Amino acid sequence: MAHNTLSGNIIAPSYFGPGDGILGTNILSGNLSTSDGASVINVPRLSNATDNSLITNVGGDANNLTCESNLTFDGSKLTIAGNISGSGQAQFGSIQIAGGLNLNRRTLSSTATASVNDYFIGLNSTGGAFEVRLPNAATLTNGQTYVIKDEAGTAKNNNITILAYGSQTIDGTNSVVLESPYGAFSLYCNGVDKFFVY
């Protein structure tokens, strides 16, 4: 079979297929069914196809794709090997975790406002009493929780006050006081204007 090298401008026909049998009307000839398109440029291709792996682009280049072997989906189960980080809100039915769970931890030794991203808040009042101010519950997700703990064991001598935002409440009052050594409060909010101890 002869091969032609094309140069210049090529106008592609709207139909690439067998002709009607009349000499000169076949646009293509030869066997095209065995081509994997490896030589076609500007067509995204995978070089590491992995069973059930999700496909992502590399470096923001839509023409450079890769299979993420640590991120797989078999049609019913999403498996993630490694760390998960993110922002915003997500909703799930149920989550099964095979392995450890690492939740955000922040330490405080003076008055500060809890962050939307905090979960564990470890306290050290060795230097004196102080306040932990809760953010506006309306900026949090309904059911979002904080675990606030006297990690230094000094709350008996230097009390730590947990203070709700503005006129918002914690179990019906504006503040609660942590005054037991190594004591803790676990709080959740309604996503509107209230926190509750649990």
C-alpha cells in the first residue's frame, strides 16, 4: 500500500468512509481498524490505564491525563488511599473508614475565636484565665461540632470561659466555664443561633 505525505492546508471532508464503487470516489483506503490513535496529536491519551481508577488531568493540561490508582471506583464503592482535605460542605449517606481518622486540632493559651475549620481545641491556661469565643453559628454547618479540652490541667486555677457569639446561646446561656482540671466540653450547633453540650 502506498502512503502519501500531506503538506499545506488540508480540507477535511464531512465523510470518511468507503465510496460507491466508482473509481476515485474512495476517500480512505487501507485498514484503519487497528489504529489506536497513538500518533494523533491533541487527543488526550492514558499511558497508565489502571482498573477502576478515576482519571484526572496533569498540571491543568487537558491533553495530559493520568489514572489515579489511589482513587478508584468499582461502581458501588469509592476507595481513597491517602489523605483527604477540602473546604466547603459535603453530604454523605454513610461513611466507612478502614484506618485512622485525623481531625483538625488547634491549641490556645490566650483569648481567641474558634475557626470554622477547628474540631479539637486544646487549651492551656497556665499563663492565666482566658476566653474561647465561638463563631457565629450561622457561619457553621448544622451539626458542626467542637471538642474543647483543658489539655494542661490548669482550668481549676485559671478558668476558661467558652463564650457564644453575640446573643447566641450554649444550652440556653451565653457562656459556660471550664473549671475542672482536664475537663472538656463537646459542642454542636444548629447552624443558625445555638450551640448544645453533648
